[in-house]
Amino acid sequence: MKLTGKTEERKIKMQIYVDAHAEHDGNGTKQLPFKRIQEAAAIARPGDLVKVMPGVYRESVDPHFAGTKDKPILYQAVKQNLTIITGAEKVDDWEPVGVDVWRTVIANQRFGKYNPYTIHVQTDSDFQHTGEVFLNNRALYEVDSLAKVKAPQMGAIDQNPDRQYVWYTCQDQKMNTTVIYANFQGKDPNRSNVEVTFRETCFYPQQAQVDFLVLSGFTLTKAASQWAGADYNKAVVGTNHAQGWKILNCNISHAKCAGISLGRYPVVPADEELKGHPIKHYIKNNRIFDCGQAGVLGVDGNPAPAIEHNHFFRINTRFNLVGETVSAINLLPAIGAQILRNCIHDCTRGIWLGGRVEKTQISRNLMYNNSLPGNFKLTNKNQQDLLARLGEDIQVENSVGLTTIDNNFLLSDCALRLESYEILLTHNLINGRVAWQSNQAEQAGDPLYHRINQGDVQNKLTSYFYNNLFVKKELRSAMKALIGKQADQHHEKLRQAEGPNEFFATRDNQLVRLNANKEGNCFVGATRPVKLVVENRRRGFFLKGDLSQALTEDSCRLLTMAGQKSARTIDTDFAGHHREGYRVTPGPLDRKAEYTSCLFRAMA
């Protein structure tokens, strides 16, 4: 009897084995393993361990049973990242139909109930489908006509040669088939590794509230999911209204839209219920990359996930999908969320928090190159495309309870965009533009006003900016021009922080003084330029740049916040060292010699 979505315990816990290379389909024992993960997912009960051998598993896993808080169900790859769950199938029956143009025809019944080549990414999308074509694990660009396959065009944003690799799809209604045309730029697809996505998800319970699962050590890739939001929560990995999941040590990549969707919980709990329900998700030690919409997405989902020590990169950098909130981490709401010790780089945006942000902490993250590519050119033709993709390291909207941003490296051209009150910004190294714009002030009809003072912490119009290290950056001329265009298109004037001596500048980049809470903040790079570059070496990520002469240790006071339940002392630095004594150093590291140490080491 199938008890989908329920918890049913056995007296004896089982180890269930899966091996794609087994000669025969077995019964799940070590001697006779299953060949498909789904066979194990259909029987695993609380406390069971599903051990999956290395191999490629072309399936969508639908766990049937929930674990319990004390006895979660563990899905474990025997060898880390060598067990691959993919939503794609290999296609090697391409036929040439022109110069560099190939065609394949797929019977629609092969797709079952979900055909990614008839379903659009968004309901109002003009042509982009959820399906994808891959050449050697590189996604091609979808175009809206066969003519553009025959004569590929460069992109409007940059001159990326990858945009010459394109595909187009149409339906043969008479034959009930999906036809795909592709330009592989001279490569023979029948002699290369060419895959097309078939499945909507890789690991996703169709029944809601399948709680307390652990997913460890897998590679999950190439899912054809739609744009995730309040009404749709599927992704490469999706929790579907569940609580208490742990996603650990996985590689999650090549999502058409979202890599991980935390889904929607049936009822977002009130503040007093947060401690007990729902149980937060843990997302730790993963590599999440090459996703079109977001790496981790929570829209009306579990509001308090712990997202720790993950490596995010290349999120939304193909610029084929557009959205105001695309980012490596996207949470709406974020109530008690913890975003700690992640490395986020080369994304359109690093972190976006909105809806209702309360008692959330963004701490000890390394963030850089979350911006437009270095070779972009601003023209009248591409201006709107560029503005739609102008992101930053962190954007926060509507913080209603103190949101703490501390001990981070924020090194992108646009480092921060804070459209809210109730922000504590402390001990960060900021090497990029910062914009403050209060959404509350905008509603009050005074868009230029943002109150930053030393008032009582209970004052809901208070933000705090202490002990940060601002390093002046000379922005690219195209970036300066684009920021100016952005300001021109807004009804409000964005207040910009550039340093070295002031917090804010008007939209024409003329520095102005705001008599505000600035205690302990340090501004460097005005007279002696300091260039900061992050290097990805074998041993990890290192910061290249000399801060030793510009920075003085123990030059500011230790910050202690009092008066709120979430109050705490910011006494631990980026490296995890305790800040000793009353005097501390501005920026994320208390000892300036530590700036030459490894800042992040990927685990997955």
C-alpha cells in the first residue's frame, strides 16, 4: 500500500542500495541493489539510509515518505559528486539540414505528461521554453526563429562568442513530434556529448510536506522547470511545502530557472511561532552554479533557512532570463534566516531579500563580480536590457525587524542597495557603490529621506552603520553612465556612497554630506589607490591588494546592540576570531595580517 507524503516507521531501520551499473534490477540489498533511485524513494521510511553508487541516473526522484525530526531519511551518494541525477537525455540522431545547422525529431510521447518544448518559462514569455540543449555541458541559447539558427546574432549586452551556439524548436502537429534545430558552430553533435532536457525536476516530492529528508553528496543537474514564484515551486531540487530538509555537499547546476526551491509552507508562521514551526532547512557546503533565475529561492517558503558555506557562481549570467529579483539567494520572506560564510561571485546579483525581512543575518560572506560583464557597452539600443540586469552584492527591501549585515566582503561595482529601514551594517569591507532608498519614505511622499541616526533601537525608523571599511573604487566609465541612466529613470534620487570622506552622493555623482551615524567607519583609497582583486587558487579564494598601510588596527569601539530579542555583540570577525577588548579594527577582519589568508575554501 502506497502511503505518499506520510510518515510510517519500521522497528528495524534499513540500508537500501542503488547501483545504475547493476546487471539486474534487484530488491535494494547490497547484493542485489535497485537500478533506479526512485525504487528506493518509494519505500524508504524514517531512519532509513539510501546509499547510491556512482553513475548517471536519468530520472526525476519523487520521495514518497517523510522522515521525522529524530529519524530523517538520508539519501547519500557513496562517492561525493560522482552520483549524477540529471533531467536530460542524450541525443545522437541529429541530421544536417544546412551549414552548421542540425535537426532532431523527438516523439512527443517520450516526454510523458511534461514536454519542456511546449511549455514556456513564464506564462507571458514570448518564446523561451523550459527545455534546454547542451553541448558538452554548455547550454545553447534559444532563439525565436529558424533563420536565427542559420545566422546567429551577437547579444545586446556583451560580445560573448557563446551566443553563436543557438537552437530553435517547433511542433509538428501532424506527426505529433517536437522538432529541434541547433547550430553547433561546426561541431558534429553525433560525435559530441549533446543532451536535451526532458524532466521538470531532479529531486522533488510530488506530495506536499514530505518533511525531514537529507540529500548528501549528489550532483543534480539540468532540470526544465518554469519560473519559480508564489504559484510554482519546482526546481532542480524542491522541498514542496516541507520542513527540516538538509541539502549537503551537493553540486546543483544548469537549472533553467531555480537550482533549489524552498517552496511554500501552507501557513507562514507568526513571529511567536517561529521557534517551533516550521523547522528550518539547512543548505550547506554545496556548489550551486549555472542557474537561470536563482541558486536558492524561497518565495512564501520556509522563512528561516540556514544557508551556510556554499559556493555560488554564474547565476543568471547568460542574460536569457530577466527579473527584478534574480540572484544567487532569493528569499521572500526572510524571517530569522541565516546566510553565513558563502562565496558568491559572477552572478547578476548576490542576495535579494524582500517581502518581510526580520531578524535575518547576512554574515561572513565573500562576494565579488556580481555585476555586468567587463566588456559591456552602453548604447541607446541596449540601455533597457542593461538596466534590467544591473544588480549588486546585496539588496534588501522592507526590513521590519533589525536585519544584520556584518563581516562581509562586498567587492562588486554595486555593493549594496538598501530599500528599507531597520538595517545594522557593521564590520564590512565595501569596495563598490552603495544606494540607500527607503521604501517607507517613498510611500510617505518624501523619496529623498532616509533616516540614519543614533536613536533608540526600538525606533522603527532607525538604521545603524558602524565600523565598516570603505575602499574607494574607480568604476568603469560605462558603469558610471549606466548608474546615471538608472537614476534618471527613477522618480527618486538615489543616494550613492563612494567615499572616501562621505556616505552619499547625488545622482550626478557630486558628493554631499549627510550628518548621520557614521561612527567607526573607515574610508581609504582617496589619496593612495587600493586595488582589490579576488584570486581563485587551488587552495581557495584569496584577496590580492595591500590594505596594511591604509588600515589602522584597534581604531574603533566594539559594537554591542541592546534592546531587542535579536540583539547581540558583534565580537567575532570574518575568520571566526574573537574580537578582544574594547577597541577593535574596522572591516571584517580584526587583524590586518589576515587579509592575505584564504577567505573561502569550497567543500563540494
